[in-house]
Amino acid sequence: MAVRVDLNISLDGFATTTDQTPENPFGEDWGRLTAAYVATRTMQERVFGNADSGTTGIDEKYAAAYFEGIGAEIMGAGMFGLHLHGDDPDWRGWWGEEPPFRCPVFVLTHAERPSIEFANGTSFHFVAASPREALEQAQEAACKRDVRVGGGASVVRDFLLAGLVDRLHVAIAPILLGRGIRLWDDLRGLESGYEVTSETDDESGTVHLTFSR
Amino acid sequence: MAVRVDLNISLDGFATTTDQTPENPFGEDWGRLTAAYVATRTMQERVFGNADSGTTGIDEKYAAAYFEGIGAEIMGAGMFGLHLHGDDPDWRGWWGEEPPFRCPVFVLTHAERPSIEFANGTSFHFVAASPREALEQAQEAACKRDVRVGGGASVVRDFLLAGLVDRLHVAIAPILLGRGIRLWDDLRGLESGYEVTSETDDESGTVHLTFSR
């Protein structure tokens, strides 16, 4: 029942991009940040429905592990899209009718919204809760499987600061964004109490760094 | 005649630490930032005079290459120690009578100080110059060998912003300092025009990332 985080960050530490507009809801930077991850076989199959395509190297190893053993997810309001679409009562997230989570997802927000259920096992529940309270709800829903804290950066930082994360994997893209929300602010000494390992995908240049305890 | 940079940075991007005091002139953070580098065979021999000791892995590969082919060095006033010792006319740097450079070193400062010469080939020259002007002087002194921009972080950033650096190697220590001077500020898009490669020292966990053109 580990609590896991996987984030794509730039070399200068930006995990959440801020160049989004309603017309380009992920922004240009997000595409560059996640390009290597999106290119993997797992993501091509699971998110885009492209069977038998995608990369199969170190990046894919992490992408395949991403969904494995996860029983519930927690995400911030921004990741679900409420910062842009909170006024729309029919907003159901970015992911169409096949959200890739296939488990209960707890969205941290003070807005009251009814839960949403999808046929593939994904459900979204909107909760106003502290990191610890949200985690308790998610762990109960996860039926002894792991809980992922999905993002964005400031939500992950709250969980890290509360000492709740057992495994933090960052995929560092070899690019400098110079803008966005930093993952690493105020986390001095985080490495204490974790073992840190890393490896590189030679093709994409992505550095995969894992803190585990 | 390449222009080269090698820096030790933390995972959160701090290349220059700011916890120095006159009593502890490098600070605690500096020791942690450079521990893997100081532990290498090359550094143990060249800086500390300990023959046949030190690590021999990936970290050592970069440490050995550090001094190779360098004909001159450029550094900021802070790296030479003028921020703490600028009032002392007898200050000769941190490195005793055997500074590890063994070549002409140009220290960027508006203070006028006489040059200093050491028996091992190291000399320090104090120049008030733009990055481009300082580089011209250093390249002339380097006799067609490479020039290193040694640091600190803000001096390196000035040279990067001026497009003067041909090879940037950062050794990323898997620690979060949360304070200091960031290398990566204002460098959005730096990767354009460079090839970026990386590899990890499995023992120390240091990620070596190289931008080259």
C-alpha cells in the first residue's frame, strides 16, 4: 500500500507548466515536457489506442510501471481542469470517455461537484480534504493496492512535505523551460530517509530518478 | 579551443552555495554538493596529494577530464574569495601554494589587484571585462588549448547567455539544498543548438549531464 508519485519535470525543475490557454489547454511546454513519455508503447496503447507502436527502452519501463498496482489516485483541481473549466457543470476532465486511470480518482477542491463514473472503471470524486485525509479516503478505495498522487507540482509538494510519499519517480527531460511551477521548492533535505537511484534513457536523454523508502 | 564549463549542482539546481562564513568559508552545503567529486582519484591526488586513493567510476572519468587540455581559466570574484577577503591585499585564494589550475586564471573583478604567480604554473590575473573580452584574453593565454569558465553560477550563466560556451557538464548530486544560487535561471531553451547526453555513477548517484556543440 505504497504512496507513489511519478512526474515529468524539466532540468530546471518545472513540473507544471503555465502557458495554458483555453485554445491550447496543455500549452506548448507541456508537450515538450511529456514528449518522451507520450512516445512510449504503454502510453501509445493505453491513452491513444495505437497498438504495437511506441518506444520500448528505459522510458517504456517506467511508463509500464506507472499504472501497475495502482488502486486509487489523488490529483489537484488544476490537473482535473477546474482552474479553466470549474464553471462548467458538465466538465468531465481532459481524457474523453476512456480516462486512463481505471480506478477511483480523488480531486482536491473546495468546489462541490457530483462524482462522475466511467464505464472503464474510472471515477472522479471531489473532496475538500487535507493531504492526510484525502490519502485515507484513497487508501480505503484502493483495496490494499498503491495510491498515486498524480499532480500537479504543488499538490505533490504538499504530500512530500507531509512525509506521505513512499516512492517519488521524476523523469527529467533534458530541456530548460524557465517558467512554470517548480517541484523542488522548499524541499531541502528531502533525500534523507530515501534511497535515491537513477538511470538514463539514451535515446530520449530522459533521466529517471527515484526516491524510495 | 573549446570553451568548457563543469559545475556541481544539486537536484534543485543550486551551483553556488550561500551558507559560507569566514569561519566555514565553503559552508556545509558546498561539502555535500562536491562530495562525490572530491572523493575521486584525480581530486584526491591533484588537490589533496593522496596518491592511489579515491573512487575510479564514472565520477572519476569526469574528474580526470576536468583538467585535461585546459590552457586558461576564468572565474568570478566570489570563487577566488574576494567577496570575503577583498580587503586583504595578501589574499592569494583558497588553494594554498599549489592551486590545482596550473595555468593562467582570469578573475573577473572591478577591484585592481596585482597578478599572483605560483611555482606550479598557476597565475591569477584580475580583470574588469565583459565575458567576451575576458574570453579573448583567456584564449590568447591558453595557446590554442581550451578555456574553462570555472564559476560561480552567475558567471557561468553570463557566459551561457552570451552564447560563448561549447561544452557544459553538470554533475547533479541527488540532494536538495533549497538555498543558494541557481544555475538554470533565465536559460529557457538553452538545449537548442546543443546535443545533450547523460550517464549516472551508480555508487554516488551523481547524474552527469553534458551539453555539447
